[in-house]
Amino acid sequence: MNFTIITPVAGDHRKVFDQFNSGLLKALTPPGMKMKVLRYDEPHEPGSMVELQATLYGVVKQIWKNEITEVEHEQDRSWFTDEGRKLPWPLKSWRHKHIVRSGSTPDGEPCAEIVDDITYSAGWLTPLFHPIIYLQFAYRKPQYRKIFGKA
């Protein structure tokens, strides 16, 4: 399953991209989920690891390990991709490309666009879990605007 969520925010794309760190990850955690960052290698570079302990509603604790597999910087956009190495149930595969690119508002003002491009599988449970996973990332839209400013 693949989906993309685009969020325009205020600011230069490089300055926004440079704020992708463990603090931002914690701020983007949806209600009802507790996220403990066990490891977050900075700066992002291929081979860097992110390890989390996710607790859902105080009951289910699972470890989630992602490896940064690609990092690129271009004149008008920057991105990094993390891929799951140890995933919480029911996930079988995970690939999340975090893109921050230059954009413009409808009235022509410069802004940055944060693009969450997610590809994952939960096997035969994918259709059942898709709304849950999608909503977790849709929750990020207002959080990004709160943190970076509305474009």
C-alpha cells in the first residue's frame, strides 16, 4: 500500500528539513500513543538508525527499528528515506520517504512543502490497518503547521 500526504508550511525548505530530529518525531506522535526514542542517529545519513518503543494506550509495547537508506539534497528539495528493519505487528514492510521541497502558496509566496510518502504492507491485514496508519500521518498536518507555521 502506498499513500502520500503533502503539507505546505512556512519557511525555507532547507531550514525545515534541518529540523527533522528526535524532538520533531516526539511532537508528531498521535494522542493515545507513547513514543520512547531509544536511538536516533544524527545527522541523517545512510546507515543511521532510529529505534523506537511504541506503547499504544498504555498496553501494547513494541520495538520499531528503521534504517536510513538514502539521503539527498538538491537545490529545491531534500529528503531521506527510512526502511523498517524490525517492525511492530502487523507490519511486514515499511518505507517512508520524508521530502521537504520548495513550494509556493496560492498567492505566490514562497513556502516549504513536507511530503510524507509511505509504502508499507501488513500482509492480508493491510486493508484493515490502512485507515489507522493513514490517520496517524494525517495527524501530522496540523502539527507541522503548528511547529513550522502555516504557509
